Amino acid sequence: MDQGSTTSSQLAAAFIVAVAMLGLGALGVTSAQAHDENDPRHMAMESLSKNMETLGRAIRQAPPGDAEHARAAEIADVAARMAALFETENPGHNNNRAKPEIWSDWAGFSAKIDEFQTVTTDLVAALKDDDSAAWSAAMQAVGRSCASCHRPYRTPRR
């Protein structure tokens, strides 16, 4: 297998992980069915999902350009705001999938946010290099970080 095939496979794997962890729309659940459209948490998660899906698809096809850098910056921006989005247990919106463990284990949840902020900042930096393996690794790290938080702190779909 040549280096190009390995890189394509790695990027494909990163894309799959990202979509699996973040992709509500990609899994056929419309946001109107699942959440209150005015919920800031929902809007942030939708932004993460859409940006990761689009970014993963784009960097498999070509080196990142301005649009991809902007998407990565939006992902990092949501990460930077994540703690504030969960400051209160009930923001008054319907169909919230946040588990009470977020607030009963705020230290653990905060550690996950810190990790997410680190890997999203790393993603922004990785896309500035000409190293497609670094792009793939950064995308995978973001996907793993999402999964590590969703498992203990998010309820399953109904």
C-alpha cells in the first residue's frame, strides 16, 4: 500500500469517527425531531456536527483552504464556549440529552471540556501544515474526545 492510500484510509476513518460521534443529521434524525431549535447547546452541537462532517469530507479531497480553516476555527470556538453552555442544569429547552452526571461530576466533565479544547486547538494548528497524516490524526483526536464525553454525559436517543 502506498503512502497516498494510507493517508486516504486514515482520513476516511477520521471522518467516520467524527460523523458517528457528532452527526445527528447524518444519522437521519432531524434537529426539529430531536431538539428545541433555540437551545444554545443544541445549536452548538449542530455546529460541531456539521463542521466536522464537512471538514472531514473536504480534507479527504484536497488540502485545507480558507473554508476548512474557518470550519476548524468554528469547532475550536464552540469548544472554548462549552463550559458556559453547561453552566446550568436546565436551560429550559425540550429534549435535552444532557445527563445529570454533568453537574454531579463537574470536575470530570470539565476535564473532558479541557481535553476537547486542546484537541480542537490542535486541529486548527494541524490544518496549517502540509501533512495530511497530521490532519487525519487531529480529526481522529477530536472524534475520540467527543465520544469520551458523550458516553458518560449524554443520554441515548429516544
